[in-house]
Amino acid sequence: MRFRPLIVSSIAMALLPLSAPAYADDPTPSPTPGITQTPVEQPPAEGPAPEETSAEQAPAEETETPAGPAQGKVEEGLGVDGGTERAIVELTDPVENAPVASQAAAESVEVVLQPQSQSFMVVEGTAEELAKLAEDPRVSSIRRDRTFTPTQVAPNLTLIGADQVHAKNITGTGQAVAVLDTGIDVDHPWFQGRILAQACFSAVEDAGVESLCPNGLPQQTDGNAADATTARCLADGVNLCDHGSHVAGIAAGTGGVAPGAGIVAVQVFSRVNDEDLCGASACLLAYESSLLQAMEYVTTLNQPVAAVNLSLGGDLSETDCDATAEGATFKTKIDALLAKGVATVVAAGNEFFEGTSYPACVSTAVTVGANDNSDGIADFSNRGALLDLFAPGVDVESSVPDNSTTVYSGTSMATPHVAGALALMKSASPQAPITELIDKLKTSGRPYVYDANGAQVTTPRLDLAAALAGAGTQPPITQTPSPVLPDDPTDGTDPAPGDPGDPTDPDPEPEPEPTSSTSPVPLPTVTVTVTVTPTPAATTATVCKRGTAATKLPAKKWAVEIHRSSGTIPDATLTCYLKLISKSSKVFPELTKASSLGKAYRVLKNAKTSKARLDSALLTSWLNWAHGTNGTKILTAAEKVRLSSKPSTAALQKATKNVLKTGK
């Protein structure tokens, strides 16, 4: 079983850039409002020879797959390597769940999840078993059960006018925000008396994937089901589940946007014990099936919920994704919530990409990018016509487990500003349709004007005070977004001899920075807890984003760079590139492992078979894309050839030639 992470936004979420939340670098200072903004070869060390691959068994000509009842139902490349895959089976009707599950079990397909009254189930099987299952007319499609990662207050609250709203005694009372994330610190003073409900939907697998539900099962809806301080949340002395508490604190904590609103905390992540995937001993990923269950759970609640917050993300998309298999499923859930008066607010992602990640690309989601406290687009934030709003996402202080607070940056932090804003708006106008309140936030926001995808785009920045006052259009701020690559965090020590590959150190932990801790408009009842609760030094963390290079590098040069510490590009940046590639490519690391520097080095150097040569060409072009030099159109076409179950030698060679020739 291979995991396909969807890199979340700011702890990636902030937990991990690939395995959990993604935080952002310290951004360069942005100009004040109203001002146009301007963007601020050696040989590789000796390492092991490339791994041997088995002789290729491809036929001379491409083999046609006969048309049949399963044609087009199974996602391309699913189980192509002969192993088993965890997959979501979409059904034509919820009533078919039990009979199809029984049929699948009779045919030796393992049914690992069967949500009641829902039109999908989760199975694990080989390509042949899944193809056989797809022949059932009650099955509409079969696709990977993808995984998501987490995405990453005083000046930020002032910028959006939340302090003015609080001064009018509008704090979100009578409304709630549902935070689908890594759980919550139930005893934190920022949440006292305001956690209305908890649930946990956490996928499990034999291959090192554990439930984070306190009961150890894939589901829990009683007690402290979303507790973020359980033993499985801890790894090497670090709490991997702090992202959810940070997000909840921004939306509806004592120092957050809606300090009087209730909180519905839903744990949707699983613990993955896979050092190759995580870059550390463990990390967190959210399976799509867990997210779908959690969204369905929110629709069953009786208490008023203004917004669902999803500070996480997956594959990147430049366009509306409603018509894709994943997008269509998410849209059904998002629209069902909208019908109940609940907005789904989703992080755009932290890749400096002109588009968004899944599921923020769904048209009926409220998609949020990040700005800094000087009213500039954050250097890491995704942007473009798919975004609905920008909100503060740089150096945001909020709650984390053990009664503490810390500072994180990312679109994960921007998103709960909007979720909390909708709770305030709904509290002030409880009879107003949620769609009307969303439109009011968009029409009253401060317009950011910038270029994306070859066109001028205008995206409003959240302004709560203006929205509640019914203010008209505000003066625009012209933006010229420019990414800043992460600094090299290495300490100057030489790498250990041997394999140039897999780094043994986990992703760098945030460095503590002394900050002044100011809590804007705290609830009066917190004064006692403030005096007894230690607040550690605030921290920042790194987020992955594409580079801005102007020159493409060949495979030979990338091998030099990838070889640990032998090139000019810092290892931290290269690791970041591999994480971005894992979000956008269906081959890496889904089919071909290239999740670490060592594995990527071997892919680049391996030319023993036609498939290996195509892998090398694809990885080279994906690295150039991450470096900022080319697009993905040809790469997508070539990956379809690579994912084919029986590609011919001629087809592989042609795809390799196209990738090497154009890189576009």
C-alpha cells in the first residue's frame, strides 16, 4: 500500500510539510496599504550505484484493453504495480452499500470501511480485484482513498476589524464552528465551556497506519473523541496533533475571531509510522474517506454551525475541480452542508501556486489564501481566480496543547479567520442565509489586485468591520507576489559518509523566538487562567513553495544537486521540492518512490529500462517545475503512459522523448 499525501497547508498543516500541517517561512516585509508592491557544478560525492531493477516485460506493441462494463470506472494506474490499494468505491445508491460489500467480500476483496447510509465504501484489493468489482452495475467509480495533510493573534484581528466587532458585543454567541483537523486540547483555557461536540474518524491499516481516536478504533463519537493529547499524538517528545488546537483557537478561542462561539472538534487524521514517507518516525495524514465521514457527521448535528473549517489540502488544481471524481464527491458534501446553512471554508494551500489544492478547488467551497499584517499577499500563499478571500496567515499566535500558545504561519491559519468571521456574521444576523453572508464578506473586503495565470485577478481581503457596517467597495491594493525560498537550516556539519539518500533527521522543528504576547479583546473570564498558564516563546516553521529559477537543469545536474550536500541548492529546499512533486504527480511517490533525496537520486541515475528512463525524465522535469521553470501539460500526458498497466516500449520511448524535448 502506498500513501498519496495531499499536502495540507500551514502545520503542511504545521505538523509536517508532507505528513501533517505546513507552516510558512518568515515573509519579507510587505508595503503598507495603497502602495504598489514590488518583489523583493561540482561532481557528486561518491554514493551507491543505482538500485537494480528487474528486466522489463513490456510487449512490442501496446495492448488494447477490451471495452466492458468496468471501462473507465477504475482510476488510471490503480494497483498497477501488482500490490493492493486502498480505494473508495462509489455506489449508485446508499441502499447498495451492504449488498455490494457482501459481494466484494465473497470475491476476496477486503472491505475496510462501510459507512452506514452513505453511497461509498472503502476496500483494499489488487488491480484485478478492483476491476472485477467495477463490473458490478451498482458501482459507479473506484479511486484511491487519497490522504491530506494539515495546512498552516492581535495584529491580525485589528487588520480585519474583529476588535471593532467585539467592541459591539458581537462575539459569535449562539453559533459554532466545526474544525475538522487533528483534534483539540479539551482542557485548554482558550476553549473552556465552548466545546459543544467531539468526534473522530481516523482510518487504520495494517501497514503502520494507526487511529488517533482515543478508543483506538476508526470511529468515535462519544466522550473526548477529538482529544489531541493522547499517547498516539506524541512522537519523539513532540505533539503531532497541535494543528487542530491552533486552528480552533483562531476561529473561536478566547484570543480568536469569534471568542463567544462554540466549537465542534472532529479528529480526521491518522498516525502514519513510515519514516520514508514522513521524513521522521511518524506523521499525520487524513484519508479522504475520513473527511467524507466527518462532513456527513456535521450535517447530523442539531446545534447551529456557521462554518466547517478544513485547514488541509491535497493535489493542486489550476481550475474548478467540480467535474473530477474527488471534486464531485466533495461538492456533494459541501452542497449538503450549504443546504443546512453551513459554509465549508477551505485553505487554498501554501505552494505559491496560481490555483489551489483539493478540495479548495470545489466551486461551492469558500477558498482562503493568506496575507500578512502589512496587507500584502503572503509569499507562500496560493492565489488566483479560484480564491474567494484572503485573510491573515502570517505569524498568527494561537492555542496549542498543554495550555500553551505559539505562532504559526500558513493558509491553515488564514482559513479559520474566515470561519470565525462567518460565526460572527451569523450571530449578528441569525436569520440571514449563509450564502448571503459569504457574499457580504466578499463584496466588502479590501480588494487585492494582482496577475495570475496571465490575467488580472481581484480577490478581497477579509474585513469584518466593513462587512457588518455594510460598507461599499474599498480602494484596491495592487500586489506583485513573489515567493521566498526556505533558508538552509543545516548547521554546517558534514553529512555522514555512505548513501547520499535518505536524511535521517526529521523536518526541522520551529525555532523559538521571543515575542510579546498580546491578546486582543480577551473574554473577561480568562484573567485568572492567564495568570496561571505559561505561554512559551512563539515559534515559526517552514512551508514549501515553488522556486523562481529561469534556467532548466538536466538530469545529470539534478543528480548533483540531489546528492546530499553536494550541490548549490540547500537540502531543505530540495526536500521541499519533492514534497511539492508528491502533490502534483501521480507517479511520484505513488508508483515510483522518490520521497527522499536518496531515492530521488537513484531514480535520476537509473537508465536500465524504458520505464526507468521515463521515470528519470519525469522526475527531472518535475524538479524543474518545482524550481519554477516549466509547466505540467506534457508531464501529465507522459504520466498517463507510465500509469498504463501494459505500456509498450515504443510508447515509453515516445513519452520520454516528449518530456526531454519540451519540459512544458
